[in-house]
Amino acid sequence: MKNILLLTDFSDPSKNSISYALKLFEKEKCAFHLLYIQDSTNYTTDDVVSQASTSLYDALINKNRLKLIAYAAQLESEFDTENFNFQIMVDFDSIIASIKQSVRNKDIDLIVMGSNGATGAKEVVFGSNTLNVIRRVSCTTLVIPEDFAYQQPKEMLLALDPSDELQGKPLDEFFKFVTAHNLKVHILRFDSHTDDHHFNETDNAALSGYMKDAAYNYHLITNIPMEYAVGTYLQTNPIDILGLIMERQNFLEHLFAGSTTTKISKHTHFPMLVFHA
């Protein structure tokens, strides 16, 4: 059974991402763990004092726990299938700490979250926090853009930068997903050396092992920034979902430049599945 963590703040983007995930996995046996996080970093002493007439538990947890129970019941009614079961969790912690704990304790295979690109003080879980989850939580993450209507995916693009290798856990997870959903595969490999055919040979050798006799599209791209080429490819091909591999990067790289994954995730309007090396 697949364990899937569904992050919600009861907003429309989060509900849309959850609906997408339930439709995507409707033929698989899944335990969906609905998680609402009361971010402790945004909760002040004044908030507690202002609610002194109620217990701290009621003020911080119980109201949202009851709301989450009702939401889970709604999903069970809407997606009436024996393949699904729902569990609820409400946590008072920092967002990243709570997600990491849930991934560890519940043996989570996949995190699902929405993204509306929100900025500023009104952000709760999504927007730039989506990028923080991608960067800091080592678990495959599916990000669904705001208002993206579900359509059964048929074709998937995997974008590889020069440091990504077509082997190991990320690629195993990628091809399991592709096989489970019977997707046509597109690969964009980026290389800064125009006269180097190393990637072309090694990648196609690896792909022939993974794909066997199945058809795939492979393109070696040079001298074009990855985020630009990916954006163009998404607009000119019938891609339904984008795959990326998140490498562990130096903190200063994130601080001053940001990763290619981060740059792409800020602009894509397609569902994005991020694998961790």
C-alpha cells in the first residue's frame, strides 16, 4: 500500500491538489494522511493570551482537528472506493519539522501539495514554502499548480542537468511512476559541452534498459539555460507532468543563486513531480 501525505490549509489550491492526487491514484491501494499544520513560528504569545478563556489545546489544535475530520469524511464520500483509507493529523510545529516527522513516522512514499505562488505574510503552507519542502524534505513531492484541472496524464517530461545520473533511487521511482500510469517518456538532458557525446551514449544505454522496447523521446540540449528550454518544450509538446531530480546543494548556492529546480518550479504551470537523489 502506498502512503501519501496530503498537506492542507483548507484553501482552494490545497483542495485542488488533493483532488488531483485522489483521481491520479484511484486504481491503487493508498493510505492518505491528511496533515494540517499550525505553524508555530507564526503563532505569538499574544495569540495565546487572547484566547485565555479556552484551553490551549482548543485554541491551537481541536478546532482544526474537527474541521479536518469533516473534510476527510467529505473525501471518503466523494471518492467511494475500497482502495483508499484516510487518516488525519493536526500538528503545532514548524512546517518543515512537522512534514519531516510525518514522513519518518508514517513511512511516507509521496508528499502532495498545492502551489499558488503566494508571497508575503498571508502565506500559510504553500507558495515559497513549497520550495522549502522541495529543498529540505527528502521525499518525492508532487506539486499541483493553483486551478490546474485534472486530466489523466499521458506524457511526462524528465529534465536532467549535467549532475543527474540515469540510475539509482530517483530513476527507479520515476520509471515506477511511468509504468504505473502507462506514460510516454520525454527526456531533456542538458550539457554545457557542445562536442561531448558521452551523455547521449550512456543515457540511451540506460534508457534502453529501463524502457526495453517502449518508445521514448530523448534530446541532448547544449548552451541553453535549462529553465528556458524546459518552458519551451512544455509549451510545444503535449506534456502532462514534469519530472525533476533535486540534488543536495550547498547552502550558499541556494542563498545566492538558487537551483535550476527552484527556478523552474517558480514558473511552471504544470504538475511537477520532484525526486530526491
